[in-house]
Amino acid sequence: MRIGIDIDGVMTEYDSVILKTANDYGFKHIKNAYYLQDEFGITKEQEDKYWSKYYDKAQKYVEARPNVAEVINMLHKRGHEIWIVTGRSEIDVPKDDNSSFVETTFNWLEKNDIYYDKIFFRITEKGNFCQKYKIDLMIEDSPEQIIYLNKKNIKTIIMNCSYNRNMHLDNTYHVDNWDRINTLIK
């Protein structure tokens, strides 16, 4: 089986890092949402300033979810193809940061011993991508992407985060951790 896996919020503790750092920055949480402007009722300018301060914490040094590397390695040993499919792009890097989002991603994956067969960046519509490249299952957290995947009838495991717990669509299954993913995929 070809398995597509997102990075932020799926492999990483992105949701908890954002909630903590935004609180530390002084933003008040107003609702569970995927985008910071919606979740904290802030402007684009405020979000840009926040990212200038916390980009490293949320992208370069964010903790991996427990057992992500071990489970992905087991899936690979069982014969599954592991494709990382991420929306990460240069727009995610603050203007005052000279790092490359690609280098940041490769470094993070290597540091956390995460195996993959292929990696794809800048994927903004994962439903079409998965259909085109015959990905059998996607592991995702973004509500917008989950909807795209659902429209293309792509089986999706939803990694629970504050902003997607109430999404209940056909062909989806919610999990809280990678150990549960390991039991779902044989």
C-alpha cells in the first residue's frame, strides 16, 4: 500500500507548540481553528511577527510525536511505501529568516530518524495529488485537506488536533497517536 503522511500536526507536536507559544506571545485563544488568524483573532501582521519569533520552535525544533519513527519503520518493513506529502513551502519561512524550508525539513526528518521513500513539498490540494499518484491512504490533520481527500474518496486517518476533532466524514478514522495507527495498518 502507498501511504501518504503529512508532517506538521501529524508527525510533529505542532498543535501543542502553537497553543503554548501563542499563549506565551500574549495571544488569547478564541476558538479551535487551523489558521492562527482564526484561532486567535489576530491580523496577518501580528501573525508574521509571531512567526519571526517562533518559527524555529514550530518547524526546526518541534518535538516528534511519540513513536512516529518506530511506526513508520514498521510500516516500511511490512512492505508499504511511505510518501511524505506536505504543504510546507517558502511562504512558511519568516522574511527575516534565511533558512531553507526544504533543508529545515530534511534536517528534522534525519534528526528524528524518520524513514520515507519519497517526499513532496508545496502540495496545496492533497486530494488531487493522492488520486494522481495512487496513494491508498493519507494521514492528515488539516481540515481543509481532509475535505479535499474526502471529495476524492481517499481513505484518511485523521491525527486528532484541537481543530479537527469534530470532523466526521466517510472514509476517515480518528487517532490520537502513532501506536493506534500501527494497529490500523497491517
